[in-house]
Amino acid sequence: MRRVLAVITTMVVASSAAAQDTDLELVLLADASGSIDSSEIAFQRQGYAQAITDPEVLATIANTAYGTIAVTYVEWASNQAVVADWTIIDGTESAASFAEQLTTRPRQAYGRNAIGSALLEGLRLMEENEIEGWRRVIDFSGDSVNSYSGPSISEARRTVLEAGVTINALPILPPDDPGRAHGGLEAAYENRIIGGPGSFVVTAESRESFAEAVKRKLILEISGLSPRRLFASQDSDASSAREGSPVTGSP
């Protein structure tokens, strides 16, 4: 009996030692459905690669309690595919390695929207990794709120929120209809996608503002600040930030 207890204790200690503590576990869920062509896939990935290596984003990571975050990039459509696996970002080298994965790997997700499945996949990736994040966030981006297969959005969202995970969103507006923002896609993402403490929406209103929107979104998520507090601490940048990438959410 003692030998059995000793083995169990050893296994528990080994398991605890294997888990890596970090400030934030962040799943980036990027739209790769049929409405997103190959050039837009590349554009989205480049925007995230540019943002994750931005000095301001890296400084925000360095100022967290642990000085690190864990991030993975997943493209979703009818299926979900990991483009960049879990990476601990702790400085320029790890950020550059993550960015390289984004810009060099082929597209693997195809088909129509399955938003509920995408949210649940984000949760699964957090539950099954060997990382212990102080906070856990799923960041969902897309150009529609329609979902054609898999679990419903409401069912999946409820499961994710009950697991203590916050969902933020980045609606991507079509270039020919920027007016969809405040009364359309943005409002739908606020009502149906986001949830959890401090959840918010950052809207990418144009290709020109996409990388900046991603950067603002990452800074909010990494810092744990609400949009209101972030803009209050960056008065000189607040007006241009609101114009280029509107941010809404809970205070």
C-alpha cells in the first residue's frame, strides 16, 4: 500500500512540475471559412505576426505578473486547424518564432462556418495543454455570425464561460460595407459571442486598420485592462485608436 501511495505521490508531483505557469493562455481563433480567400488568410496571419512582435505588445507581456503569455493560433471553418501551436512568449525571439509559424504554414481549414465548434475547440486546447494560465481567453475573429453546423453558438458559449474562460471578439467588416459595424456585425458579436469578465469587441473596419486593431486587442487581453481603462491611460492615443479600431465591451 505504501508503495502504491508513493507512486501516486510521485506522479502528482511530476504532473505539477510539468505544468508551466504563465499570466495568460490565449487562443486566437481566426476565420478561414469560404468567405475568406487565400490572400485574406495571408493578410490576417501577417496582421497577427506583426502585432505579436510589436515592441508595445512585448512590453505589455514583460509587465505582466509572470512576464510571459502562452498563445496558439487556430483557423476555423467547417473544421479547425492549429496553425501555430502553444508557444510561451517571453521576448523577441519567441515572438518571432510564433510569427514565423503564422507566415509559413499552409491553409488547413475549409468550408462553411461552425462557430460553436470553433469555440469548443478553443476550450479543448486550453484544457488539454500542460500550461497553467492565471487567466484564460479565447479571441474569436470573423466576418459573420452565421453558423451552419455543429453545436449552437449559445450552447458552446455557455460551456466556455462556465469553464471560467473569457471570450473576446474581432469582427472583420467587408470593405464594401463598413456601415455594418455598430448596428450589425459588431452588435451581433457583442450580443452573441463575447462573454466573461472584461470581455470586449475590437472592430477591424478596413484592411489598413486591421493590424492596429489586432495590436490594440492583444494589449487589452495581455494587460487585463478594460478598454475604458486602457484609453484613459493612453490619452494621447485615445482618439486615433477609437477612429481606427473601435473598442466596445464591459467596463
